Amino acid sequence: MKILITGASGLVGARLVEFALGAGHQVVQTYNEHHIESNSAFRVDIRNEKEAQKVVKDTSPDVIVHLASITDVDFCEREPKIADSVNASATRTLAEECFNVGGHFVYVSTDYVFDGSRGHYTESDRPNPANTYGRSKLKGEEFTRVASETFCVVRTSVVYGWGRKSRQNFGSWMYAELKAGRPVEVVKNQYCSPTLNSQLARMLLEVAQNRLPGTIHLAGASRLSRYDFARLLANEFNFETKLIVPIDADSSAWFAKRPLDSSLNVARAQELLSNKPVDIRSALSEFAGEKSI
């Protein structure tokens, strides 16, 4: 199978490339700012319609896994036009061209399409984004469904892991701060489904290989606050939990509004996939093991 992966230099993309190659697939990689040293890698600005169309036409993949996006929530709030151009309009172009070459389109979206009023959201729950980032990703979902008859919309939550030096994530940042003995303020009343990048990549590969249709939530199996996640991470690495200072979401320095409980119900993934969502303790154990490799 030939798989085209956008955002292949990113936290999830790089792991997906690794797993797909290991499974014997032919992989085409695209990146923008962060160069990939490979004959199968192409620099593509997906906002440029002709560039995006060309890489799909020239490579004619069986599946596209579309990971490239702007995930900086506050940046999206300040620059909504840029957010829409990447997360929505570029998605439509790629989905349409994927359909034109007979491919299956996998679009990776976010738990932030929900407003966070109750949590444990299923695939059939009605989205209602609370910020520009969520709205731009929801537009991407809608464009995907309109543009292609063969697609899968994947939603995930608070992805963390190793491997992207250019930008830290909540897990790697927390590790660095606690290892250095620095106190950190962490929101105690925002709930999510933290997802290890390696596990998400395995699930995405299975979705791609099986051309799974529809919408599916691929996230960690545990609902917990960012504060509790930080404490569990600290315990996994034997760091001092007293360094973690709980704060209320209203006291945070966030510019954009965040949903207070965007945790995802992953029952469908647990039913359909061999690589099933795992609980937070299993995920953090793998996270710690990867650090020592």
C-alpha cells in the first residue's frame, strides 16, 4: 500500500512514517518548515492549492493520512484566516484530490470540536467548538465529508510524546520542567483524554490499512484533568509532585477559551481495532520506556 502522510515531520507524523515503513508500506512524506532527509519526502505548502494537488496527482496514493495542521490554539485565535487556510481549506483540496485518484482520506481532527460542557463525547455527539482552532478543524471535517466518498475523520486529544525538538508538547514540557526542579502551574479543572503519539500512530496505521470509514475517536482511554495527568507523569519518573501547583482554568494565561471537558469516548476504537486505546498508566509506562531508548 502507498500511504501519503502530510505533516510527516510532526510529533505523530514521524512515528506513523516509522510504523508504516516497518509494516512494509510505501510511504510518501510531506513537510513544510521542518526538513525531512528522504527521497520520498517533499516540501509542500498545503495552503497552495496547486502544490497540494500536484503531490497527490504525482504520487497517486492509496491512502492519505492528513496530519498537517496548525494546533497552536492561541495562535489560531489571533490569526483565524491562517487557521482556516491550513486546517480547513487545505483539507478540502487534499480530500478532493485524494478522491480524484481513488484514494481513502484520513483526516486527523481534535476533541476541541466540542464545547466541553459535559465530556466523554461519542462520534455521534454534535460538535460545538468554543474557539477558532476548534471551528477551523470542524470545517476541515465538514469539507472532508463533502469532498470524498471514502474517508475517515479521526478525533484525538492532547497528544504528547518524544521526537519533536522544534516544539514541546504537554508531556515533554512537563518532564523537562520537573526534571529541572522547577515548579509548574497546571490547570486542575480541564479534563481531556491524553494520547501518546506512538499509540495514536499505531491506531492511525490500522485505520489506514483497513480503510476504516466514518468517524472514530482515537485517544487515550482515561479521562483525567491536566493536573492529575501531570501528577501521574511525575510519579512515573519519580519526580517531586509538590512542584506541580494546581490552578483554576480562569486563572490561566490562555488567550483563547478552552473546553473544560473535551474527553472522548473511545468505545468504537476499542471494538474495531487490534491496537486499542490504552489507559493512562500503560501509556505513561511506554512514554517512560521510550525516553530511555
